[in-house]
Amino acid sequence: MQGSFCCKWCCWPCRSSATRKGGERAGAKGIGNIRGTWSHYFALQNTSRDNEQLRRENDALKLQVNQLQSKAAEAERLAALLNFRQAQRNVPMLAARVIGTSADTASQTIYLDRGERDGIRRNMGVITPDGVVGKVIESYRDTAQVLLLTDKDSGVGAMLSDSRIQSPVGGTGEPLLSMKYIPTDDTVNLGEQVVTSGMDRIFPRDLPVGVVAEIKTGRPFQQVRVRPAAHLQRLEEVIVLLTLHQLEQKKEPPAPPAEAAGKSVGGTAAVTP
């Protein structure tokens, strides 16, 4: 009886069977771990692909938004040109697109998509609804070259809108223009409007040139810097004036009387903005 007794650890067959079962369980667990690892890997791969797809879609949406914003800005500019043109029905003028700029950093010029075939000639004035841009210096069959007001060789007959003191305004090669030959004794105010005088026979009178941005005393003339009214650094559409016919400018409404604008305080009118 004792010879027939056997436990699972007392003989080789039993031990072998137990070892096999333990190995099978370990192998199954290892295979399960491997399967879990691969499943996790494939899940990460799928997530990475999904993220990449989302990034591509996001980039496409950003591009569409930028295009829509660009079209909206273009529509706004063209609407401003159209309104300006309709307000000047009796003045011959031509709208043109800017198709290029000068590669020479010493020269500030732009190129238009209109030329001699459209009636553009040298020394014609170029403007935007905001103000003076420059003048045509070369006209070709289908294009024209415009010298910007900021170029060192550029200039325009101008005057201060309040005092009507006349003085040419020229480019400096920098963003600000120079108003020359204003005597030291003449009064110039910061923020004062500068308009065309019409004396250069290129621009009609009273077109916006800019506003006084800096004033420095000097002898015999003051050093007056003018910020251009037109946005010369981001031109896309312009207007070429085909005549010197006077343009109608919007006039500021008259200032209200002191008693309507504010109450008197200690003899000084307190004006409510």
C-alpha cells in the first residue's frame, strides 16, 4: 500500500506533469503579454495616424480661413475704391492692381497691371482713397512704373490744410516724409493735415498727403516730418488720375458751439469728446 502511494512531488511523471502545466500557464501569460503589447502598439499607431489626420485637417482649415480673410480684405478694399470712384464720377481715373515692387532697395517703386494701352502716361498722379501714392515715371504697353512718395527722388506740391502755408513734401527713403522750407516763424501743429497744393501740375488740389508727425526747430527753416496718409507699405490696388480735374473731398462737419459742446468751467470751455 505504501509502495503504491504517490504525491505530485514524489515521482518524475508527476513532477513533469506539474512542470508542463506551469510552463503552459507561463507561456500563455507571456503570449498574452505579447499580444497586449502589440495591441497597445497598434492602438498607438492608430492614434498617431488619427492625430496626423487631424493636423492635416486643421492646417487645411487654417488655410481656408486665411483665404477667406484675404478675400474679405480684398472685397473691402475694392468696395472703398468703388465708393471713391462713384463719388468722383466726373473725374477720369483708372483703377489698377499692384503687380510688383522694385528689387532695388535704394529705389521705392511699384509696377501696375495697366499701361499705355489703358491711357496711362508719364507724370500722372497715383492715389488711393486714403491719399497720395506717387506718380507714373514710366509707361509701357501693358504695365506702368510708379515712383512712391517715400522715394528720395519723389516730391509733391503741398500745403498745410489749416494755415494754407505752401511747401513741397519729399521722400527721405524712410517711412516719414519731409516738408521743406517752412520758415521758423510760421506756426505748424502736430497732427495737422497736409494736402496737395496743385502747384506741381500732377495732383489736383486738396488731396490728402499726410499728417504732421514731428517738428524740430531750425534756422532758417523748421524740420517737419509728415506721416503719409496712404498705406504705402501695403499697396495692392491704386487709382491713376487721368486728369488734373479737382476731386471732391469729404469735409469735416463744423465744430459745435462751445455752449453745446460743453459747459463753461471757470471761464474755460470744457469740451466733451
